[in-house]
Amino acid sequence: MSEIRLALIGAGAFGRKHLDVMSKKPGFGLAGIADPFDAGRALAERLGVPWNAEPEALLEAVRPDGAIVATPNALHVPHGLACLRHGVPALVEKPIAETPEGSLELAAAESTGVPLLVGHHRRHNPILEAARAALAEGRIGRPVAIHLNWLIRKPDSYFEVPWRGQPGGGPVIINLVHELDALRFVVGEIVAVQAMTAKAVRGLAVEDTAAITLRFESGALGTVIVSDTVEAPWSWEMTSGENSAYPLQAAHNGLIAGTAGSLSLPDLELWRHVERAGAERGWNTALQRERIPFVPDDAYQRQLHHFGRVVRRKEAPRVTARDATRSLAVCLAIHGAARTGREVMLGTDAGTAP
Ligand SMILES: NC(=O)c1ccc[n+]([C@@H]2O[C@H](COP(=O)([O-])OP(=O)(O)OC[C@H]3O[C@@H](n4cnc5c(N)ncnc54)[C@H](O)[C@@H]3O)[C@@H](O)[C@H]2O)c1
């Protein structure tokens, strides 16, 4: 079968990560780069592919099989729509948009029949697939209490790119959207949030720290703490080995406690009381630990493989715009809850369950 030619729209830090993933995956080729800045043009020249400052002009000129949109968050909607208008299937980076209106515009465009996949790459990580399967099989009974950490230090230079420190950026929208999407994928829909945020350490327009309470549709409750300004190992990035850019630490980032057992993430340790005939299970009962098996694999490679099949119309997008809208809605609800000091309920129209 012929090579799948993908255009890259936005050749910044993460666009280049996509290029690296593509370069290691046979069957994919780079059709061209759209990025208005010199660095994008220079990269296209170095790689010997067409370049254009304007995404639409590039799409018209090179007519790719698909496109990866890795521009700043505020541009995901116009660039995603441009792809769909040109009949080009798109992998649009997360968060799907900055506003629910924008993401619903993309969701509406899905009905044109040109597929759109949102880059919640963790849905392709075998660790989370195994966790989701374990819960679905009832291995921890009924999930009751969940806790997640996203505690890390971004280097100060990260904020030299202005949009990352302005409204629409910040760790809740840029980073926590991954954790919340992963929780939706593994535990189920989130229906209400409460939150406090703080920005005292970095002093930017966006939060650097947040403490969040979640209510799941199942009735389970969860807490999440997030900070991008602390030296700590307790984040998915530092503990999962998903991205080699982050040094791997022997720690975990999440706990899912249920009526018949508990699971830690990302190490997939399953804790359950030792069964003894006739003995009541309770706090005097010893716990045993086992590890849920999974076959490690690269989530980014798997996402690209899936996108190739989406482009060829062999699979439906695993994360649609409508689905990703819900993960965005949870992030925005966190901001709303922090602003008002009130619990924010998520309506049923805020996207669909995974
Ligand atoms: N999936 C993940 O794990 C992950 C990780 C990091 C970033 N991201 C997402 O990737 C996106 C990009 O993040 P980043 O950190 O690479 O940002 P970045 O600022 O480094 O890169 C954005 C690029 O878009 C280019 N750009 C700006 N306006 C453009 C336009 N009109 N047309 C084409 N290109 C344009 C910029 O020149 C820049 O090269 C964000 O949405 C971010 O949330 C995802």
C-alpha cells in the first residue's frame, strides 16, 4: 500500500515530536509544513519538503492524505476546520479548543464525513487500556475513591513562549486535560467539580497550582492536585516512561480504590485482601499485591498507527471532537469552580462519554 502523506501544521515543540514519531514509523511520509515563523520554514528546507506560512495554502498545494495540527491551543479550531473543509482527515492536538463553542464547532464538522482524531495519545497507552479493562472486569469491585497527582517542575524557559502563560494556556488546560481524559477513559464520566487554584509562585496570568475535587457519574469521588512549579516525581510523565524526554522515576501518580481492591497507576499494582474461608474482610486482614500484566508499547506510535487507519477509513477515531469536548469541559469547569467557589455540574450536552 502507498505511503500515507501527512502535512504538519505547527512545527513547534510538539509538532517536532510528531515528526520524530513519524520518522520512526514506516508507511508514513511528510507532505509539507505550515508554520509562519522562520524556524518552521528552516525545518521544511532542511527536510526538503514544501513549506507555507498559511495552513490552507499548504493543504491546497500538497493535497495530503491527512494533517497533524500542533499549533497553539487557540488555533486548533480554525486549523481543524480548514483541514475538514479541504477533505483532509486531521489529528488535532489536545485540548480540542479553548472554548466549548469552538470545540462544538469542530464536533459539528465531524458530520461532514471527514474524520477528526483528537491527540489524547494516552488513550493509546497499553497501561491505561489495561487499567480500564481491569475496572471493567470488576477487579477492584466498585470504584469509590480516586486520587491523582500532577506535580512537576516546568523549566522557567517553557514560559518564554507567551501563549503558554496566558488565558487558554496554564497547566489545567495544557496538562491536566490529559489526566482528566485518562480518568474519564478508565473510571468513567465526570459530572461535577469543585476547585481552588493559585498563581502566587510563578505570578503568571494562569494558575500554577490547583486542588480539585471530582464527582463521577458512578458516584465515585476523586481528588487531583496539580502544580507545574514543584520539584516532585509524582506525575504521569515522570513515572510512566511514556516519553523518554522525562527521566523515569520509581513513583506512582494515581490511586483508584474500590470495594474489592485498589489499583495504583502507572505501575498497575492491584491490592486486595487475602481471602480466608469464613473470615470477614476488613482492616485486620492482610493485603496481597499483584501486578496487572500489559505489553508495553509506545502510545505516540500507536496513536499514529490508529490515525493512519482513520485516514484510510479503516477505523473510526478513538477520540472524537465530541468526546474531547467533554475533557475540555471538565477543565473549564475547574476554572469556573475556582473562580466562583461553587461546585460546577457538567451538563449532558458537554460532549459524550468515551
Ligand atoms: N499530546 C501531548 O502530549 C502534547 C504535549 C505538548 C504539547 N501539546 C499540544 O501541542 C500544541 C503545540 O504545543 P507546543 O508546545 O508545541 O507549542 P509551540 O508554541 O512550541 O508550537 C506551536 C507552533 O505553531 C506555530 N504556529 C503559530 N501560528 C501558526 C499558524 N497560524 N499556522 C501554522 N503554525 C502556526 C508556531 O510558530 C509554533 O511553531 C498545543 O496545543 C499543546 O497543547 C500536546
